[in-house]
Amino acid sequence: MRLLSFGFLVAFVLSCASGPHPAVVVASEPVSAEPAFDEARAVHVLRRMAFGPSRQALADLRRQGVEGWMASQLSRPGAPLPAGLEAKLQALPTLTMSMAELVREYPPKRQREDALEDGREPQRPALIGLEQSAAKLLRAVESPNQLEEVLVDFWFNHFNVSSDKGAVRWMVTAYERDAIRPHVFGNFRELLGATARHPAMLFYLDNWRSVRDGMPERGALSEDDDAPEPAELKPGLNENYARELLELHTLGVEGGYTQQDVREVARCFTGWSIRKPRQEPAFYFRRRAHDPDDKWVLGQRIPGRRSVADGEQVLDLLARHPSTARHVASKLARRFVSDTPPPALVERVAKVFLDSGGDLPTVYRALFQSPEFWAPEARAVKVKTPFEFVVSALRATDAEVTVRPRLVQSLAKMGEPLFRAPAPTGFPEGAAPWVNSGSLVARLNFSLELVSGRMPGTKVALKTLATPAEPTERAWVDALGQALLGAPPSEETRATILDALSKRAEAASAVGETRPVDVALIAGLLLGSPEFQKQ
């Protein structure tokens, strides 16, 4: 999908620029000979199993070999982080705090007012979101465990919750840290169970308020429940979680379930609730809120019990269902191969999912070892999400990053406010929603700000990225294109950039100025080019 030509975008953005982009003059040096290395193959792997190439990542692939690097990524969950990155993460105190600690230290507005009356100085809850986003960006840019970060991003989106919904703001940090991250190299059933029990999911999809039909009015629960009954808890079945569990998390919209199955699943999860959701959030099973009668899900009887066993049995059933295998295989293939993955690939990966009992590393290997993953037609066909674009730009330019609010806000301008996807479906997986004039202009503006030193919290040393054979504009376009794109730019992109440089030179000449090669402008336009938008 292509709404505006790259040349039009370049002309529009440059006409709106607040000032000139600083030129960088670098002495030409001879290009040293490199050992034989299939860089195109390596770049493809880094675009899919990582957040794009960087000089360090390419050096790792040269040293380990492509297959060796891939194997190491699949076998290093939770591997130690570099000291520099670890120090940056440790400077973000909210990352290790419990949900109760976050509520206490960064209270909601009403509690902040109470704190002021008591003479205490409250913290701003917005800092939680900023530190969440900062950690996500820093890990994606600097962590050598690139596949782990890609998978955390993928599975969070699959089991999406949004910090924009009330108390979820104080739960998202723990949700990613405790429910998603530890399980991306584990078993699908364990991952599914961790998300089902987490207060962030229970609150986001309202299951914490779901109680059996016919339950008496308030007061009945507290008769034999240890936890006080929240004021928001009212009698009535809530089907939100049950529907998304079937449609999004497991079987898929074409998974063969009915509305009656949705209702029966909701009955199985009655009583799965939260103890003190706005003070000390923790999973809590409200026994008297649970429907104790038999249920039937997908034709299978779930014996009635007053325990969490009903819900756990549903999760067992869904995790091993063939429709779940196909749905998960399809989403993984869509993320790592193409927006329209070959049906034969999906079926093979689904079979591996079933045969392995949902062992995720085994499923990943089947995908990455498939002919479809390596096929020429699978290369550079996916459009990067805003997050993938920003991270890949920071990696490609070897940027020094200290996350500031402006960097996080740039993602929101492109349409991807981190941890705030507006629907349970998460952020879009296909290209179409990301390819629009507003988003593309925002991407090009970000690129120019990054390489021009105008993006707070980032620093790019352009002179270290490339050494052209001669100090001409065309040579710089080709040299920086190879460094930033992993290949020479297309003729269209080269012509567009040279035309933009020519127009700026004419404007400078008209006022008696002579400008050196504008390396910053070249780098910014390459990052904003169609080639860099693809992965």
C-alpha cells in the first residue's frame, strides 16, 4: 500500500523544516577488504529475529555464523545483560517494584490529594509509563538477547492489556515482567495460565467482576471469603475475558466455538478475581462468586467444582486444541515471515505445536528452519511498526540512547503509544494501518531529528557509519545506504535524495553560500526511505 511517493514526502518535510540540517564533513578513507560473508542473508535474519541490524550484531553474525547466532538466540533466555544496559535499567526504580508498591509510591489523583493533606509528597503516576517505555526501548536497542525482546513484544501484543484502563496502569510493569517475559521460551500453556491469573488481565477484561448468575446482592460474598468484597463487584456474569480468550488468545475467530461456548467459559472463570485491586492487587479466587454447576465447553464436560479447577481445565483444553495450534502458528508466521503466510507453513508449524505439547522454542525452530522463512520473496516485504522503525533506526545509526519523553512521544505520533493499544487485539500486525501520510511524515521527521542531533536523549556519530570511495554526494548516498539499509539504495531513492540535495544547494547558492556535503540530510532521508521502512 502506497499513499504518497517518497519524493513528495521528502519535499513536504523539508519545506516544513525549522532549520537546516548540519553538514558533517568526513575524510575519505579506503574501504578495507572484508572476508566473504553473505550480508544480505544476515540482514534478513536481523530484521526478523532482532530489531534490525547494528554494527555489533553484524559483527556477532560474522563471528558466530548465521546459524550459530540463531542457535545462540534460541538458547539464551534471561542471559546476563551488558553492564551499561543493566546500569540504565537499574536507574528506573519502578521496573522492580510490586504492584502494591507502585500504587503506594505513585498514587492515583485522589490518593495524591490525601497524601498532600497528610504532608507527604506524592509521585506522578505518569512516571510509571515513561519508565516502562524507556526500559522497552533500551532493551530493544541494546540487549544482545534480541530474539527474547522481539518475542516479549510479540506475546505482549498477543495477550494485550492497556495501561489506559484505570488501575491497569499500576499493573502493566508486573504483567510484562512476571507473566510475559519469563515464559516466552517456555510452554504455551504456562504462558496462557500466567496471563489468565494476572491482575492486569483480570482487570483489563473485567473478569475480576464476573460472578455467577443468581448470586445474591452485596454482602453474600464476604460470608466465607477472606478478602473484602470490592464496592465495584456486582452480581452478574461478564463474558469479556471468555470471548477474548477464545477469539484472540487461543482458538482464533474461525476456531469453531459458539456463543454458548463463550458463556460456558465465562461460567468456568467466575470467581477469578483480584484482592484489593486498587491498593494491593493480587489474584484471588472468590469461592462463593463461582458457578458450581457443570459446564460444557467445545463439547467437553467441565465438572462443577467450587475451585479454580474449572478455569484451569478450560485452559488445558484450549492450549492443546488444533485450532489454537493453527491460530498461534499463523500469528507467528505473520510476524516472522509475511503478512499473508503460506498455508502449508502454518499447517506444518501447527503440527509441531501439537506434537511438542506447545513447547515454544521447538515451534520457533520449526519456523526459522522453514524454506518459507528463507525464501527470497519473504525478504523486505513487511512494513515495520513504529516501534520496530524507531528501534531499528537507533540500532542502524549506533545511537547512544538515554530515553527522554520526546522519544516516547515520537512513537505515539506515529500511532503506537507503548503499552496503550486501544483494543484487546493489540497493535495492528499487518502493513496497511501503518502506511498512511501522517505516520510516514512522522517517521521522516523523526529520522531527520535523530541524525541532526535534535532528538533529546539520543546521540549519533555519523562520521563513524560509512567511508565513501570519494567525497561526493552520490558516493555518500551509496555508502550510507549500504550502512543503514544493508544494501545500496534503489535508483528511485537515490534520485530523490540527490534531487533534494540539489535543491538545497541551489537555495544556498542564491544567497551566496556554499554548503559541504550534507551527510546528516542524506542519512535522515535514507532512514525515511521506503527501503528502511521494510523488514
